[in-house]
Amino acid sequence: MNSNQIKSQEQGYPLEKEGVSLQTEKEKAEALEDAFEQGIRVKFQHVPSHCGVKGDEVADETAQQPADSKYESNQKILRDIMRSRINRKNYMEDSVQLVLAANTGAGLSTSEIRNLILDSSLKCSLISPKLVLDEFHIKHAVALALKNRSNLQLKTKSIYTEILYCLSPDRKIGNALKTLGLSDNAEYVLIATVDDPTGEHLKKSIEIIKWEIIDITSLPLHSDVKLITKYYKVKPNELTVGSLREAVVNRMSCKELFNF
């Protein structure tokens, strides 16, 4: 790398991914996220001095290490970059878009929708409203999922499956996706999108599944309190000192530390 290249990059840390120079904060973050999810060895062009090393030093140091060691070294530097340089609001929109949809029989069947989810054709999370108390409940799960992503600690393959995982009271990913996701013969579904400030992904998802949109404020009417209490294993004595929402949110937030 020549001095002109380094000078032009001193305000950032562009990376090369498949020969493409990444310029924007969001593009860099997406490249880093892809690298960790798919195990891609990212090639550095420049590493900011605040990380304790210069770009040329990284190249020299990693060139003398075995492949696995180089990858671990790259991971550490990438984590430092993500935590030190990227402001969350620069690379993702923390807003969540929520709609409640009813199956009137005129749209796609639940099995057809699940196939679209498996094909990644829908950029949204589809959640059973029976297990969601209110908007705060789902927004807390979204906040946890975004926090995991910003810390490079996703437990699942995408932000949308991560929302389902964060909704669950335990660390069983398969159980979370099966129980909290779109169920067979579902009458209603809660649709959630993130990184979607214009609502484009949400609008496209609605157009594809062709379910009828209903008032989101009616969400508590479609919640099954008994089912929620059973699923989150909330004991009667807990409800004498706090609300069901508090008990549920506590389990969601603390499941990495405790088994309920």
C-alpha cells in the first residue's frame, strides 16, 4: 500500500471484500458481519492507529503466522474496530417496524410463507402474537437482538431469527424458532422489521404474504396470557410482587446467566 492510499483512508478503515473497496460506515459494518457469519478472511487495507497497530504492521505480523492464527488475529482487530470506531447509528437504524396481520384465507398459506422464510425471500421476523404480551415485549426482544449484533454476538444466522431467540426464556434456538415463529394454521402473525427506516422491507413482505393488516394496538387481545405464563414458567408467587411483563422480560434478559 502506498502513502497516497493510506492518506486517503486516514479517516476510516476501508476493507477489501472480493476486490471491492468499501467506503461507507454501513458497508464496512455489513462486510464485518458477513465475515464473522460466514468465516470469510477479510483482507485489511488499513487499520486505524487507535487500535495499537498500523496497516503495514498488521500485514507483516499476520504474514508470519499460520492461517488459523492469522484468522484469529484478524478477528480480534475487527472486533476492536467495530467497538471503537463505528457508532451504532451510523451503520444501522435501531428503529423497529411492527404490524399485525390476519389470515383471511385470501393470502399465502402458512406452509408457503415458511418456505419463503427458509429461502430468505422475506426480510422480516414472523412471530406468533399468542406469545407476545404487548409492543414493549417484542421491542425489548428487538433491542436485545440489536445489542447482540452490535457486539458481534449473534446466536443465530440473521437478525430476524435472533429476535425470535431473544424472545425465548431459554437458550434452545430450535425450540425458540419453532414455538415463537409462524405456526401451522395461524390466524394472526406479528411482522417485525429492522434496518428498514423507509418501511420498504415491511411493505414488500406484506405484499408477498397478502394477509390483512389490522390495528397493532389490538395485539394484547390476541395474546394468550395462560400460554405465556406456562411458556416462560412464571410462578404464581412471582405475580404477587411484580407484573407478568416484568417476569417475562427478566427471563429474556437473564437467560444467558441463569436457567429458568
